[in-house]
Amino acid sequence: MISSLPFDSSLFNYPVGKIAIEDDWNEQEFLKSAKDFQLVYLFSEAPLEIYCPSIKLVDTKITFQKKLSPLDQIEDIRKFNKPTLNEELIELAYLSGIYSRFKTDPRLQNQEFEKLYKLWINKAFENQEILIAPEQAGMVTYSVDKDMGAIGLIAVSENHQGNGWGRKLVQAAENKSLHAGAKKMQIPTQETNIPACKLYQSLAYTPVEIAYVYHWWKG
């Protein structure tokens, strides 16, 4: 059954829904129920055999996880504490999503990607959950829910890549999360984001979940 997503629908200004695919998946029944939507997200634990060209695989999402342990303080990384967001930080938020399904699905042409990522960086700013490298060479957002920490957005400016900032940003987020009570850390990313996958694995993260994400788009 397709669930309506009021938040996404309001943000994108058209009806959006989602569905978790079960063993009894029936493509024709799905297409009948999807007619009231413009966009539907389909989440599956395994690849689907798809016949309708309006349903496209847009992401193979990998969630990495590790048990946290104390690290030396990452001296170069600081909390972002300016009174307002600046354009450089917003651009880093956009850069963090270059592999996002909202960026790579060519059918989404209503600035869906920009709307989402600007909203996410604003939320992290409001919650004081942004860490930055010197000269805003990179940034990471993080959050803690009970004993689980999570990295949301992470990016290193193109001019500063290859200097180890990604590793430092992850470790700084780990430290902040550990001090906030987290015992484990999760980082979701895309299978196509090979540099990120290699970085997380080099930091002792292991995959704990893989999800296949499809978009159905009307017309």
C-alpha cells in the first residue's frame, strides 16, 4: 500500500508517496494505486524485476555502521557557530548530495534536490549539528538518537580534496556523538559513491543494510 508523504508533497508542490516492497509485490496493482501521485518512492531489500519504464532504479543505498570508541580530539574541526548560514556552506551541502537520487533522477526538474538539501543543512544549523574544517574546506552534519549517532551530510570542497579532511570530519563527528551518549555510528551513502564507501571502510565501518530505491514518475 502506498503511503502519502505530506512533507515531501508540500515541499515539491505535487503529491508524493512511498511504499515498502513485500514478497507479494505486484507491479500492475502498484500502477493502479499510484495514479493519485506524481512521484512514488519504492524501497526494496532486493532488486525488482520491473517492466514499466516509469519505474527506475535510482539508488542502491548502503548503510555503514561501527562501534564507537574514544579518539583524540580533532583539533582542526570546529562547530559552525556563525549567526547565519553562508553560501559556501550551502554549496557544500549541495556537493554532499551529488550522488543523491534526487540529483541523479533526470525526471526531477523542479529543484527537488536543492529544496531538500537546503532544508537539511538549515535543520542541522538550527540544531547546532554542523562541524566545519578551517576555511570551510569541508563540513559534516551529525545527530544522536539515544545510543545511535548518525552522519547526515558530509562534503569536502573540490579545492581541498585529497588532504584527509573527509577522515577528520568523520572522526570529529564520532567524538561529538560519543560525548552525547552514542555507542554506535551509522553513515548512509550510495553504492555509486565509491570514494565515500572506501573512506568509511578504511575507518572500520561495515555495511549493515542495503536498500534498493526506485522512483515511479507519472508520465
